[in-house]
Amino acid sequence: MRIVIFANGIIENPAAEAARWVRAGDCVVAADGGTRHALAAGLTPAHVIGDLDSLTPEQRAYLEAAGTILHAYPPAKDETDLELALTWAASQPDVTEIVVLGALGGRPDQALANLLLLALPALAGREVIIADGAWSVRCLRGGKTATFHGQPGDTLSLLPLGGDAVGVTTTGLAYPLRDETLHFGLTRGVSNIFDGETVTVFLRTGLLWGLHQNQ
């Protein structure tokens, strides 16, 4: 199962974003206020997760009539609605991929917190992408090889998360890395370029954000 989560950030054109990322058969989920984006894209979420304070009475009535499952949490909680939605998605036994839309834009604190959620331990072993137009962001974990598909000239930035990323080796990039360390807080991994259509990234230990911009 593939899960697409609509968050409550900025999506300029929800229908276009849904056409780009949502496939037939996907399970559509909204993190509370992300419901407005799903509905604007002509999609009825199967699940809405959060404190539900962003739902209008009309939206709630529509969702209940449509059979949407509402996962209601108290407003006074430690997690954001998106964290709750991601944790729920990761707990589904047959999930193969999780795509998050509407997690960026607007408040920088919320956008940064959403990007940090990619490092949630519960998401380890899951393919999770935060997507925003031509950009997609993944968290790469030590001991694993990640593969990116694109076109020559695409941009790929590799940024350490939470500490140094050690033993980074890449293929398919204009500026290759060969068993090297990307130091936390420095910018060496920014704006590398696809040489072809496939890039691989391996790191021995640590975490990396992989930020890919399609041409």
C-alpha cells in the first residue's frame, strides 16, 4: 500500500500536485488542516488524523457521510498533526511508500520541523518522501544505499542531519564523493548535479537529507 499524506502547509495548486504524486489505489490521508488541500484536489481522504481543530463543520459532516475515519487527538498534545499522521502511516503493516504533500512553505518553524520528521525512528525501513512541486526530500540512513531517478542536470543536495554523515559514496553525480565525511553544519553537499538518469548514495553511519530537484 502507498500512502499519500496531505499536510497543512502551502500548496499553490492542489489539483496539480495531486496529479503529479497521487496514483490510483493510493490511500489518501490528511493531517487535520491538510484536509482542505485534499478536498481542493477532488480527493476524499480515507483517514483524517490530528486534533481536528482545522475542520469546518461542513467539512466534518461531509467526511463523516463519506465514511472517512477520523482519528481525533486532544488539542493539548506533544506531537504535531503531521507527526501523528506519519506515525500512524508507518504502523500500517503493508505500507510500501509514504509521500507527504503540503509540508513546506509558510512558517519556517513548521517547515523545518516537518523536514526533521523524516528522521523519526518509526520511519526507518520505510520509503518516505516530502514532495513540493519539482522538489522531493528523503532521509538517508547509515548502512543503506539510496537510489535517485531523474534527468541529467537535476540538482541533488546531500545535507547531514543531526551530526556528521560518515563514509558517503556516490555514483552518477558530477562531483562524486568517495567514502568521505560530510560535516554537520557545513555546506559541501549542496547543489550537486546528476550526470545521467540514476544516482546512488551510500553512507556508512549517520543521517543525510537528500533533496532532489527535477528539471
